[in-house]
Amino acid sequence: MSKKKQEDVNNDLDFEKALHKLEGIVESMEGEELPLEMLLQKYEEGMNLTGICQSKLVSAEQKIQKLETDEKGAKVLKPVSLAD
């Protein structure tokens, strides 16, 4: 599969599937004797999946911020720290 087609397929993944696929890539890179070219290919795919996961997490955090309410029931936008 070409790199462009692989990126398109990965962009359609939900967070859990992208994370599962990323974990599989990490395991294969750590556990197998792979040629350099294959390692670079897996690294690129892993970085793409990392971007997808980060994007989905940011989106979820923004939704959570919008949904929070204060003690009076008023909707309040509260910042979420990405460092936590």
C-alpha cells in the first residue's frame, strides 16, 4: 500500500484502533530484528498514528471543556491541562 493510501486509512481510525495499532508497531520494533528500511517505514506510520491520537485527544478535551458546568448550573469553559 502506498504511503498516501496508508495515511488515508489511518486518518479514518478512531482513537482506540489507532492506539492499538501504534502499540503493535512499537512491540514489533522492539521485539524483532528488522532491516533499517522496515524500521523507518514503521517509524513513519507510528508518527502518523501518534498525530491521529493527539488530534483526537485534543478534540475530546475541547468537548469536555464545553460540557462543564459550575455549581449554579451555568456552563463554564474550564481549561484542561495537557500536562496532567
